[in-house]
Amino acid sequence: MRPGVAILSLTVYFLAALAALHRRPTSAHGISRARQILPLFDNLSWLSSVVTPGDLSSSPYATGSSRPVVAHMMVGNTYPYRLEDWKKDIKLALAHGIDGFALNIGSDDWQEARVADAYTAARGTKFKLFISFDMAVIPCGSRADAERIRKYILSHQSHPNQMKFSDRIVVSTFAGESCRFGTGSLNQGWSETLKSPDMPPVWFIPSFFIDPSEFPYLTVMDGYFSWNAGWPMTDQEVTFETDKHLIDRLGGRGYMAPCSPWFFTHYGVETYSKNFIYSGDNWLFVERWEHLIANRAQLEMVQVLTWNDYGESHYIGPIEGAQPMSEAWVNGFDHQGWLDLQQYYISAFKSGVYPSVLRDRIFLWARLFPASAEAPSDHIGKPSGWQHTEDFLWAMVFSTGGSSSVRLRCGEYSEVTELSGAGPFKLRMPLTGPGGQVSATLWRNGVSVVSLVPTGFVFSRYPTSYNFNAFVASSP
């Protein structure tokens, strides 16, 4: 093995172990919260055409798309959901080019009813669903534990909205590398659980936190999902090299790539004891999508992390359901601008061609306080990794063409950038000085064509708590 490959392999394994230690809470423990129903964005009118299903003539998927894009849905945060809530989420996701949900389920018995509602709500649509077993909380030490896994799969095996690959039921996990189900090995345990003769055909694509050198010995895996490849867990930027390293060791089996806009969590030792941030700088969400589009031929599908994991701040759906004690850093921080933004990239991922831009738009996001600022009243303390994120306003400007200019502003400080031609442009501005209201304006021929002054988007140098969540805003 070449030294560079060995180093990369060890790095992948280290980052996997790091993420496993920082496991998220998977359930709101049935605590109901008042819903905040947010308005839907309009459906793709700013692109050249609506995101439509690909040509299925050679597709192994029964999804409505030859290269599906799914979103990770935390069932543990849906305790107060009714059937209509599921229908609303499915409608919203479909309108933004998302083909399905990976339903993350934990150990709570009530989650079975929510999963059943999700399948019922999807009926009559092209939206697909599959189970992602959260093995960080689901017991897996005995053969009896395997029966719960099998029950979920058997309950929905014939449902028309069950996602399948080559007529095999798609099944995934978060973790599960320590599971043996009463057998002698990882491979045997999962094989007997999922692929015994009395089970329907399963296409198993887990997210095991293991060294990729073990892949050849895990014949139970039909592919691999790398949860960790979506974020920079150190001060290094995300590239496709980690994904390629994993793909090269799968021996032709499938690969599901993650894509995520942010990661921040702020739990104290009295709750989940996880307080850290992975940098979302340098237009992380956009650049990750660009990497996946450039390498789309090597991917079976993309899983967006996540639809509703509020505790880790990478939600792109509405803030609703039951939060896992994350209100302090989530309430008031709507992320649906990212949901709208990624439509452009989903279209390119599915078709292989970036669409034309037919509508001027601006997307902005940033933290609301300097990374180095102190908040003495916050007893949880500053999150680890804070030094890896910079104080910038991040912007994506979609211009329909011609000569134009963009002014980014924070309080009294502003910067103007000249643009030429059509397409998306990446802009950034340092958040310096005393701070103030954040805004952006797009000018063409001396006329303001887009003006974005988001309510609540105010950068301040004096935080009351260490909230490193992103404030996201977009023009209509």
C-alpha cells in the first residue's frame, strides 16, 4: 500500500470514530412542542425547467429518478406528527427535487406508528422511503434484537413507495459496526438478520464506522454510506478524495454520498454532552454539491443530511415536530433557504447539466456572532472546533445575465462586487466592525433588481450564548 493511501485510510477511520463519539440524540422522548409551520417556497420557477425524474429505462431504482436524492429524516423528532404533517413534508420535499426520505428510527416503540404514517402519506406519489436503523440506540446483542429489524422491513416490503434497488429493498443504518445479534461476527450477524432465506431481497448500504480495509470481508454490504464525508471535521476543506478512497475499496459495490450544509450542536454534560462545530465555511453546501455533480457517475445516490435533525443544526426542512432540547440554538433560525438553493444543484446532479438561471436571486448565511466572542453566562462553554470557522457572510447570487453589481452590507460596512454574465456567483464579505443589519442588493443598469433585508439577520459582537448555528435567508 502506498504511504499516502495508508494515511488517508487511517484518517477516514479516525474521523469515523470521532463522529461516533459525537452521536446525536435520536428522539425528543415524546415531548411535544408547538409547531412552527413555515411557508412553502415556490416550485423551481427560477430554473430553466422543473426537476423531473430521469430516464428509467436503465435505472435499477424504483424511485422515479435514475440518480435519486434523498433526505435523512429523524423519526425521533416527529412525535407530535399527524398524517397531514407527513403529507406536507413529502409535498415540500418533492417540490424541491428530493425523491425520498431515509427514515432514521431509534428504539422508541411509538416510532413504528410514525413510520407507518409516513408510508401512508407517500401513497399515490412518486416519493420513496427506506429505513435507516439508528444502531447507536437500537440494541443488537442478541438474536431476539434482530427480530425488531426484520419486523420493520417485512411490514413495508410490498408498499408501492418502498425504495428498491434492482427490485431489492433498500436498507441503511447509522452505525451498527458493533452489532453481532448473538453470532460470532459482524458479517454473520447482519447476514442472518437481513439475508436469511425467509427474508425478501435486501440491498444493504450501511454507514458503519470502520476502517475501509474491512470492506472486502463484509460480504453482507451491497454498498456503503459515509455519514462523515459531508463535513470537514478538522481545519481541512471537504473534497471528493475521501469518497473516492471508499469507492475504490468497495470492489464495484454501490456508494451513497452525503451532502450537508452545516453542523453545530450545543448540549451540556447534564444532557447529551456534545458541544462542537464542524466548519461550514467556504460555501460548504454548494461546493459539496459541485464535487458530487462532477463525480456523479461514481455515485448510486446522494443523501442530504438532514431534513430535520435540529440538534445538530443541519436541518433544511421546516422547524416543526418535537425538538430534542435544541430550541436555544434552533428557534428563529429557519434553514429553508438552503432547501431552495439546492434545487439548482439537484437538477444538475440528475441531468449532468447545470440549468440556465431565469430569475435573479440572492441567498445569504452566516453566524450571528464572532467565533472568538465570549459569552460568560453560557455555562456549557464555547464549542470545540470554533477556531476552524471564520467570520464571513456567505452569499450565492444567481444572476440572469448582463453586467450587474452586488452590494453586501453589515451595518455601516459594505462591499460591492461587479458581475458579468449569467449564472451563480460565490461571494463573501468579512463580518468586521461593530456589526449590524445584514443585507444584499443586486443592481443592473442602475436599477435594483433584488433587495434582501432579512428580519433578524443582525450580526453582533456581544452574544448572550455560544450559538454557532447559521442564520439563512433568501430573496423571493
